[in-house]
Amino acid sequence: MRLLFIADFSEQFPHRILKGIRKYSQECGEPWVVCKMPPSYVQKTGFKGLVEWARKWQADIVLAPFEPGDKVEEFRKNGIVAVAIDNISQFTQIPNLTADYHRMGEIVAAQYVAMGFRNFGFFGYNGVCWSDARRQGFRDYLESQGFGSNFYVGDRIRTDALWSYDETKLGEWLLSLPRPIGIMACDDTQANVLLEGCRIFGINVPAEIAVVGVDNDETLCSMTDPQLSSVDVDLEGGGYVLARMAERMVREPDYPGEDIVLRPIGLVQRLSSSMMATDDKYVQAAIDFINHNADKKIKVADVLEHVPMSRRSLEQHFMKATGLSIHDYITQVKIEYLSQRLLESNDPVSAIVAKMDEADAKSITRRFVSVKGCTPTEFRRKHLRKLGV
């Protein structure tokens, strides 16, 4: 099979789709030839030029984010299977590589509500199918929980310049929001824009604004400051099913194919949304102290020195607001901090633990296993393998 794949290969999305396609081809014992083409080529040649190039290259399959109005049926007339990656809108003439966007929005909203947030925001594109559906799922869940009026939208209109943004307008929106607030970005790229905006305008993340993206681009998520929480999506599984369907379409010209729906795996929690939200000023003071001292050996007694309440009263307030004991929250925050350091540094685990002022490496390792389900060394190996390191 010869696949012409048009995508922004600076992101992990197309690479993870290709992993699924490769797995299918390996299982079938038939190698695929892949030509990776940037969207800029299509912008330069136009849609007719793309069809002609695919015909001359003898492509069997074209996978691309087509534009509304593109006469995608021209591919089939030339004996080529075309599958559209969701872009502005979906197609009826050919299968779409789409996703359960509504569910993605629900997952983020449910997490924010469980964390105690009472103000919510969405940052994305207006009139773009995948962004609109994620926003709707996010909002629908909030309305079902009685928070529909606590919803703030920051819609970007332009989709032809994904990496540019109006700093002034972004700042005006961010500074106008009630705090604390949990914001869902339509994808990891726009979440990164939000984090940069917060940095420029002196907004604390996650204490004032928590941010969650979508796609779990491990490289991008691990390089942001703080590291970005994101909804992971089964892109490899989608690539596998896509390859199987497209190959059948090539071999059976009368088979029309069907939409491939990518499924969300779950929310990968990192530091950009690790903060609990509460209106209780004493609990919030305790949370702030714990988050700002994640790299130190702190105990409940240290927290009490910074909050004017008895231990019994603060424990009761904390449990009511967060559903966790103070000790358990300290553990959660320290494990997330250690997770971040493991991916940012090549230092031995023992050295990282020592820098965290943890004298007993075995103790924090046991706590790490109880939270993450694996040792720090296994965690590092697994996640660096995903990054291709």
C-alpha cells in the first residue's frame, strides 16, 4: 500500500497514527510506503495539484485535513482512496478520521467539578467541528451539574495561523476571568498558548487558573511550565483500524468505508491542573503551601504553622473541600513533582529524591508505586519510550 499522509508532523498526532498503521502492516506482512507531506504543499499547489500529485505518485490512499469545498470524490475517480482528518467540518462523500469529542469535554469537566472548581472556561476555535464538539461536551456536563452559568468562552476565529495569537486580547480575557477557574483548551497547542499567556500576565498556574489540553502530546506536555495535563486519545488504535479499513476500500472498490472514531483513554494529570479549588480560605492557604513546597520534606505539622486553625478543624475542612486528608494531598503533590523531575532529568532516582529533601528513598518509592502503579524507574522508562528517547 502507498499512503500519502498530509499533516503537521511537528506534532505527535500524525506520528502516533502512523504507529498504528505500521502495526497493522507488520501483522499483515505487507509493508506500506508512506509519503509525509506538509499542509503548506497543498496550500501552494491547490487541491487539483494534490490530486494530480497523488495520481502521479501512484498513491493507493490519501489521508489529509481537507478543506470545505474540496472535491474529494476526484480521488476515487482516479482509483485512490481518500480519508479526511477532521479539520473545519466533516465530509459525507468519504470516511472521516474523527473522534468522540463530546466525551473528551465531559471527561475534563467531570475532573474539574470533582476537584472543587466552580468556575470554568473553554479556549478554542469557533466554527471548527472538533473544537466546537469538545466545548459542547464540556458545557453539557457542567450544565448537568448546575454550573452552566459559570462558563466563560475564549473563542479564536482564525484557524489559518495556529501558532499566532493576539497577546492583548488573550490577556484581556484571562484577566477578566473569576478565580480560581478550570479551563479546557481545545488541544495541547492552544493549552500551550494559554500557559504562555498566564506567564506573560503574571497569573499563577494552577493556583489561579488550571489548564487541561487534549491529545497528550508527551513532548509538548512535558516541556511546558508547569507540565500540561491533557486528555490522552487512542491514536495508535485509531491508526490500526484506519489502515485496515482503507486497505479494504482499495481491494473492494464498492466498499464505501466508514468513519473512524478515536476514543479518549482518560485524563493524564500533570502540574497544570494539580491544584484543588475551594472557597474555603483556610483550605486554600494549606493547598498553596503544599504546592509551593512540593520539593521539600513537609508534614501536616508544617502546614498547620501556616494556617491559623487547629489540626482537627483543618483536617475536617480539608476533607470536606477536597475529599482527601492533608497527608494524602501532600503525597499526591510530591508524587506529581517527582514524576515531572524524572522526565526532565537524567539524574538517578536517589539523587532526585535527595534534592527533594527525602531521606528515605524506599519510603517515597512505596508511595510512588501506590499512586502510579509502578516504580519511579519503571515510570521513567515507560514514558521516555513513548517520547522516543
